[in-house]
Amino acid sequence: MKKIILAILMLSSLSMMAQQREEAAVDSKLKALRSEKNVKVRQQKIKALENGTDKDLMLLIQYYDKNAAKKEALTKTLQKKYPQSENARMMRIASFLKLKGIPEMELHLQSLIKEYPNLNLDMEKSLLSSTYAEVPDAKKVLQHINSMKDPVFKVRALVMAIELMAAVNNTKALELATGELEEAKKMKGKTALSEPLKIDPKAAYEDYINLYGKLLFNAGKNDEAYQYTTEAYNSIKNKDGELIENYAFLSSLNGKYEEALPILAKSVREGKFDQRYIEQVRKGYSALYPGKDIEAYITALKNVFIDKIKMQVSKLMISKAAPNFTVTDVNGKVVSLADFKGKTIVLDFWATWCGPCVASFPAMQMAVNRYANDPNVKFLFIHTWDNDPNPLADAKNFLNKRNYKFDLYMDPRDPVTKHSAAADAFKIDGIPAKFIIDGNGKVRFEVSGFEGKNEAAAEEIVQMVEMARKS
């Protein structure tokens, strides 16, 4: 839920540059207030701020950062005097952070609706629609979206919900997107920003058809996907990598090799070894360069990527004894480092609430798949730093809903110290954290965080495993 709230808080910011300038101005005023030596002058400034704008009240809230009573009183004043302000809206959205579970969120939303009957609470409602999307519950998603007042934001909220649902169930996400397609099409051709949330209808529509094309593509509905992917490709100025690759692949299916081959070849050079893409590269190259050695061309493309990854990974190799950690499997059996003697193991410390951990999972699934039939390589996905009353059920449900085929292990918090023993043994200070350990119990690679393309991240793990097992 925290990830959803942060995404909506970012969406509620009208302009990053304007926000940065505003923050700089606030910091300057706050510094001046705190450094004021004359008590009488400082109190006069505080009094003036108390009777000022919503921005003035926000400055005071920061000034009284360590005075909970003052902060609460000023927050109530801001919400009462300036409920429509950006600051008040962001505070209402942030208020959901302390809640646990959908029932509490529903009650909180209803209390806000009752307290502010004439206020646009579309962003607050989108917290619920997005949360239900992860269940996934399309009926509840639409219940909250259809109660929204701003038709443009409604489309934006649909995009957020459908994206979240797609991560859990592409089929259900596609059904929802298809059902609401006509609603999104109402934004086509419009340019005026909506009030009061100032959402761009053109951008909202483009995001919708871009997402819709991807859902169709993932479902194998290539003809329909080509229609919407082409529209998105021709409309969107700053194209994302997935849109570009999908457009090239679908164009290739339609015989447009001259346009598609350079993009597909670039994708292979960057690690896109999906057999469907390789086949389209083969067809495109054969059509454009008859008589040339197609297999040598494809091998050369792959080697550019693999050689680059090997060079990067070789510089990261280390050698130190792995701690003798213990974790439990899903059946409660305790396992330790000794249980994997002679095998190369990959430890992936993660948690359901960790955004970067989840973002790395498609890449990790690719790596796991590469060693599915290799008994000498073992992946342990160790759930740690839990914040759920039932962490095992939470972790299993999370992986099952997203169809990840991972071997799950648990590193529970000690009820007294609140520490997780295995994470402590490896001295982890952030997750995701990955360790590749060779058959002799030596840590050969340490990887923290996640960034970049899935293909590159997966190949990095593969090359680390190969170097570790040869060491």
C-alpha cells in the first residue's frame, strides 16, 4: 500500500521543477525562522504565519517537527481553512499510511467524504481502487472509480489500477481495460486540463492505449495489439522501452522488416533472447539480406551482450567465508549453509513490502528458469524483515498471485530483538540483497538493490553463478 500512496503523492505534484523551487524557498524561510535570535520578532513571525496561507501553515508544521501537539493542531487548522489546497490533499493521502488493511481504509475514506461532502476526493478514492486492483477485485475497483467526479482523473486512476492488476493477473486486467476502453476514448482529442486536479486528458488517453496495447500483446492478441500499440507509438513523444520493442515485434509480424529489424536487433544486443524475438530477427534479416549467414548474425548480437555482462561481473568477484546462516522452508524445516554443500546457491533476501525486491522478480524468474534442470544450482528466496502478523502466508500469497516459481524460505523477526537472524548474519543493511555462494561455502558475489532491464539483470546472475561454480 505504501508504494501506491507514494505513486499517488507523486501524481498530485503538478510540476517537479516548480516543486523543487518551492521547496527551496520554504527551506530558506524555515532556516530564517529557526535562526531568529530575537524571541519577540520570532513570535511575531509565527503569529503572521498562523494567519497566513496554506504554505505558511505547512512551514510552521515543519518548524514544529518535534512538537506533536503543535503539529496536530496546525494540521487540523490547515485542513479546515484550506481543504482544497495541494498541501491539504497530500496530507489526507498520507494519512492512509498509518492504516492497516482495506477495512480501515474504507472507513477512513467514508469519514473524509462525510467531513468534506463538497470536496473533490478523487485521489483519495484512487487509493482504494488501486488497493483493490492488487486483490484483484475489478468490481470494487470500478465502484470507487465510478464515484470519482473528474472524468480525466478517472482514466488516470484506471491506468494505475489496471497496471497493478496486470502484475497479478493479466487476463483480469485486460477484461477491465476492455470494459472501460470507451470511457478512455472520450479523452481523445481533448487538451484542456481538468479541474481541480489539472490532469492532462491527452496524456491520460495515451497512457491508457499504451497500457491496453501491452495487455493485448501479453495475451497474444497480436492483431488488436498492433492497432493500439501503433497508435501509442505514433502519439507518445517519450516512448518507453517496452512500447518500442512491442511495436517493432508487431511491425515485423506484419512484414515491416526495414523499420523493425534495427530495433529488434538492438533488443537482442541488450539481452532480449526471447525465442519469439530471435525468430523475427531471423525472418527480417533473411528478407532484407538474402544469402547472408543468419545464424552468425544472431550469435554475434548475443555475444555483444554476454561479453559485456561477463566483463562487468568479473570485476565484482570476491572470496570470503559465508556465515553459517539458518532459515526455514515453507514446511517449517530448518536448513543451513551445510545443507547445500557442493552446490552453488543464490540467496535473495526480500520482503513483500519492498518495491525494488518486487521489481527484480521478473529478472530473477528468468535466472531461475535457466537452471530449472540443474540440480547443482539452488535459489533461496529468503523473506526477511517482515511486517505482517502472518509473514509466511503473506509471502506465499504474494508469490502465488504473481505466479512466481520460487523456493521460499523464511527469516522471521525475533519477537524480542525484532531482528532477522539470517539478514543479521550477512550484515544486510538494505534489500533486495543477493549473495552467490560457491560449493565450498565462499561468498563470490554480493548484489544490492535493483536497476536496469530484466534481461541484463538475469544475465548478470547467470554469469555470477557460472563464475562461482568454476572458481
